[in-house]
Amino acid sequence: MVAIPKLDYVRQRLTGDPARFLAWMRDNWHHSRRLRVLTYLVGIGLILLVLAWASLARNLPEADSLLEYETPLPTVVRGVDGEIVHSYARERRVQLQYVDFPQQMIEAFLSAEDKTFFSHGGVDFTGTLNAVVDYATKFGSDERAVGGSTITQQVAKNLLLGDEYSVTRKLKEMILAQRIEQVLTKQEILELYLNEIPLGRRSFGVQAAARAYFDKDVDDLELHETAFLAILPKAPERYGRSRYEDLAIERRNFVLDQMVANDFVNASEAAAAKRQPLGLVQQRSERSADAGYFLEEVRRQLIDEFGETSEDGSNSVYAGGLWVRTSLDVELQDAARDALRAQLLRYHGNRGYTGAIATLNPENGDLHGQLLSSNISINYEDWRVGVVTESGSSPKIGLTNGEDYDLSGAPSSIEVGDVVAVEESGSGYRIRGVPEVSGAFLAASPKTGRILAMQGGFDSRLGSFNRATQALRQPGSTIKPFVYAAALDHGMTPATMVPDQTFCVWQGANLGEKCFRNFGGGGGGEHTMRWGLEQSRNLMTIHIADDTGMKNVTETIKRLGVGDYEPYYSFALGAGDTTVAKMVNGYAALANWGRQHEGSVIDYVQDRHGKVIYRSDNRECVTCNMDEWDGQPMPRFEPGGRQVLDPRTAFQVVHMLQGVVTRGTAVRLRSLELPLFGKTGTTNGPTNAWFVGGTPEIIAGMYVGFDQPRNLGGWVQGGNTAAPIMKQFIEETRERWTADDFIAPPGIRMVKIDRRTGKRVFEGSPSNEPTASVIWEAFKPDTEPARSTRSDELAARRSEILELIRRAREGVRARSAQRAEEQPSDFIEDQGGIY
């Protein structure tokens, strides 16, 4: 009886010389009963296999679906100038067309993965038989058998089936591969493959991998780099690591040899490529503008509109390949970030370390790995974020590179697991204190509502809470312009005389009588509305609110989108909660003749094919696309936004607020020599310091305060803590600010008045000088004041002198004592400036 050949012999005959194997079968068929039994069993197995094949084929995905398949692509974000500023991606993906792939790239992958690709019908049966034998020999072991998959089979696996390791999946893969070959061309299959193949470092496709491993585009790769990418499908997470460098080089050189064998390159080219090191670059984060708070707001809005993943729709943020044009102005954003940080650091002063940024639990494993996965970092000068790995007398700091270093300057209170900011010092690091105080800054265009810059704290990498849009803060005296706007709408003028005197209101039996007062006390006499706003007089504001009616005041505040408050007097002084974004949008309406646009960070969104699928400005221009001019006036868009305030009232308020910069609480901004308007604000405590204002082109708002409100210190005021942020912001972007003044709307009459008495004058020249006695004032028709007399001027001057004497007599001691008293519940403002 003839012995049955061993498996190795059978494999050799099947794959090496099938004709000789068949001859051997004929010679031994009648002499070997065992051979006949085995052959019958194989035949039965093949029949069962065919039946299984038919069963599996019934429920497979349709290969036709690949005709409409779209690669999951990240969303690309552009700034106001059209430059790319960020992308939202959980995987690195870039889609190329077949013609974009270098021929050498195609040849390298064919040599490594499927040299008969252009000749087989989807399945390489010789390679499959090898895989079957290899599977049988390794059955029961932990080793994974050789795949034996063609490129078409890999497309079927990656796009339609998944990576399950089983015989069933392999059979399905073979069926689908043959179907794919019937609906797609070889070039289309290769295009899908080279765009979708996972190649490690979160990269899918060769272009993304070229960027991840070499920081190059595929067109710029050298031969040895192209060959390296071709080895990655076998073990993408192994060959890219430094500890497997020898294995990677060995496999790369094998691919080069295969390219020579296939006549794709000559031997000398391959030899030169083999002498090259791998040359892999370190993994690096995606390039992005330093605008984390802004970009997170964009991401949030996109997810609300289109969904997050492919399961949410074809235009999802992380798979839809959207192109998003935003209003982000990178130059203004950098200036906003720097200006806010500078003021937070000035306030922080020499306080040093103020506590851990976060705390990691040592019991949860390696602290270095926890730090890396936490995504906590900082982008300020050369500061870094580390985790304390040893405390006590010789503390150590661990960084994301897995190394520990000596830590100096650390207080005894630090503990293992504390995440802190550090700066390189000698051979180690020294601890740095991130300011505990925080704040926000937002700049927008009043003509469109487009948000140009947004900084919601010291650094978005330390936490995603956006204080510009999410922090509810009390605005203090920055609310007063809206109180004055309500008064102007109800019969008052900028020259109306208002008492600067004690105002008390009965609050009921439980609360008793409440009396309001000015910051630092004082008061007396009557003054113009303008003076009351410039000097931020609380008592005058309360009298104005009372004469106007608090219901009218709160309705005006609500109409401008600042807040929805009950008609209580304290809200006229800024006791209600609001956000920086709402305050900026309210002031933007003042600067834009009372027309308010919805604040926006997204201009428009295009899908992967370039079709606009979202616009923030939905105005239509029906005649803009005419084939020929019809002789009529040029078509124009209808005005955007909504009218929330009388244009004349809005201009009157802006005109008065320019006096806040000229001679009022924001006088430190006067040296910028710009047509600025604005208002400072300081809330009770003080717990918040504000400034909101700008020019006809840019409105900005900012505050400084602790996240859990507490006293900032008696010296803190909006004028000395928030206004410097605005000043630095403008100084760093000076070329962006023009000297064009605010234009009065129709119906405004500019009249010369005496600034102190509010009376109309006919002599003298109006001036913008801080101490000018004659100024231009804005009035609605038929509301101009009467002409002043000499006796009026003398009386006003006498009152002014008496007021100055009275204030001087109060003395520094009385003022200090009053500031030390417990503050009332109403909100207060600095009244410094020049009268």
C-alpha cells in the first residue's frame, strides 16, 4: 500500500507543479484504498463547502454599495481669510483620486500585497490554498495564519465585513471580492484600497500615513519611504515603533526586493534605498490655530446641526468631510488671548503656586499614561504640564514622554498625582502657578454679528469651560447704557438734569427699606444724564430707572438679548446674570443704529462635494443672478438682523459712551486716539471687573473674576483691571483700527451745549478735550434744550465748586472706612475720571 504524502509534500505539489501531482494521483489511485477514501472525503467536503458558500452568499452586503461609497473624512475648518485653521478628526484621513497616487506607490503595494492584482478575478486561488494549509498547520495554536487575501478581498474586509478572524469571514470575503470585481474597475478598487487601508498612528490611507510617518505628501516620498508604507498593512501598529525598527527594515527591504523582481525598480535603486534609515518623524498633533474656545463652539454647533458620526447622517462632523468657513480672525484671536492672559498674570502677581490643575489617581495605573490620555496641556511660553510622581523633600515631575525629572519650587502641600504647570530649569523643572483668577474676552463685528475672536479663559487645554459664552456673571455698570437707552426712548435727553441724591425704596415688611448709594458714597445736586453715564453714578441711574419705569427698563434689556429680569431696581445697576457674548451683542446693536444680528461663529458649510448646506446669513437676492442687466438699480440684499432699538436712541447712547473714554471711567483708553465708546463695570465685592465697547467696526467685551465669585480686592475696578485688556488688544492690532467716527442716523440733530448745565449755547467752539465746557450733543428733533444764560453758568460753576470742596473734606479716612463696610446688594461702579 502506498503511503499518503505528508502535508508539506502535498502543498509543494499543489503550489509548485500541479501537473506532476495529478500524474502521481493516477498512478496511485488503484493501489491505495486510503488515498481513495481521503479523496472522497475531500470531495464531500468540497460539496459541503459549495453548499456553505451558497448559504453564506445569500446575506452578504451588496457590492453595488461601493459604487456610492464615500470615505469617512474629517471636517476641515477655515478662518475668515480662507486659510485652514483646524480639523475635527478622530482618525487621519485624506481622500485622493487614482490619478493622484504616484505610480511607484502603486507598485510598492502590489509587490507587498498582491502582485497578480491586475490578472486575477478577485481571488488568488494559489494564495488561498497556501492560506488554508497554513491555517490547518497552525490550528489550535495562538498563531494567526497567513491571510492570503488579495487587495480586492482586503477592500471587502475593510469596507463591508470587518476584521473578524474566522473561516466564515474568509469565505464571505472571497465571495464579495468576486462580486466587487464585477462592479468596479481595477483602478476604482485600488483607489478605495489606498484611501482606506489602516496603516497605524490613527491614519487610514497612504496620504494620511505619509503625513503621520514622514510629514510629507505622497508625491514627495522617496523610494525607501514608499516601501515602508507598503509593509504597514501586515502589522501597522508594530512596524511604526522604534523597538521593532530592525523588523521594519527587514520587511521594507523584502518589499524592495519584490519590486526588483517585478521590474518596477532596478537593483541599484533598491540597493540605495536599503541603505537609508527608516527616517520616521515623531508623532505630532494636527496643525491648528490657538483658538480652542472658538473652535469648540464651532464643533458644538456643527454637531447640533449635522450630528457627530456617520450613524447620524452623511454630513456628520467626524465622517462627512465638511468644509466650514468661520469668522475666526487669527490675528485678533492671538491678540485677545495675549491681552487676557497678560492681565490675569498681572493680577496673579507673585502669588506663585495656587493649587493643582487636576488630580490623577496613582491607583489607576501609570501616571505618565494617565497624563497623556487626559489631554491636559498648556500653550504659554515654554510651560509644560506634568504630574507629580514623587512628593516630599525630593519631588519628581513626570511628563508625557514617560520620563521623571527633579522638581524645584514645589510647596510641601503637593501630592503624588497632582497635575501642575512647570518650566524647564537646569536639568529639571520648576513649578509655575497658573492664575487662579480667570475671565473671558469676545470680539465681534456689529454690522454682521460675526464673532472674530473668543478667549474663554487662560487656556482651553486646561479645561473646556468657555467663560465667554457659558459663564453667567453680573455685569455691574456695563448694564447702565441700556437703562439710559430706555430713558431716551421715554422722553429724556442726554442733557436732562437728574438728581444725584439718595434714593430709598420700601421692599416690604420682611426686607424693609432699601437705600442705594454711589460707589464710595457721596452725591448731591443735579447733573446731566451724560455726566451720570460718564461718571457711572449709581444714584442718578436709579433715579433715571424710576422716572422711566423699571418695567420699561427690563423690557429694553430683554429686547437687546442681554437678560430677562424682574423689574427690580438692583437690575438697573447690573445685579442680573448675563454672559460676555450677550453683552457684546447688546453693545453691537448700539453701534449699529439699533439693528442687532445674531452672534455667529460659522459663515457657511459645504459638503465634501462643495455644495453649500448651511449659511448663517440666509438673506436672498432674487435678481443677483440675472443673465443680463435689466437697467434697474443694482440689486442689494435686504438689511439683516432685527431692529431692537430706535436708531437715534442707539446713536445718542454711543455718543454719551464716547465721553466715558474721553473723561469718564475708561479714560485710560483715550491715549489710543480712536473714536472709542464703551463702559466699565465693577460689581459688588468687587467680584467682577468689566469693560465693553469698541468702534464702528469691532466691539469687544471682557471681564476678570474668579470662577467661584469672591472678592478681587478693594482696589479692583473695571477701569484699572478690564480696560487695560482692551488697550493691549488694540495696541497689538493697531493697523486694524481706523479713525472713522460713528455716523449719526437720519433724525439726529447735533447741538452745542454747555456740558455742565446741559443748556444750549451759541458761542464757543465745541471740543473733544476732557475739560471742554462746550460740546456737541445728539438730540432727537424738538428735544433740544433751551439756551443758557450767564446766571445759569455762574450757578452751575458755584455748585461745582461747592461739590469739590465737600468731597475734599470727606478725606481719605472716610473713603477707606466706607469701602471697608459691608457692601449693599446693589452693584457699584468707579466714578473716577475728569469733570
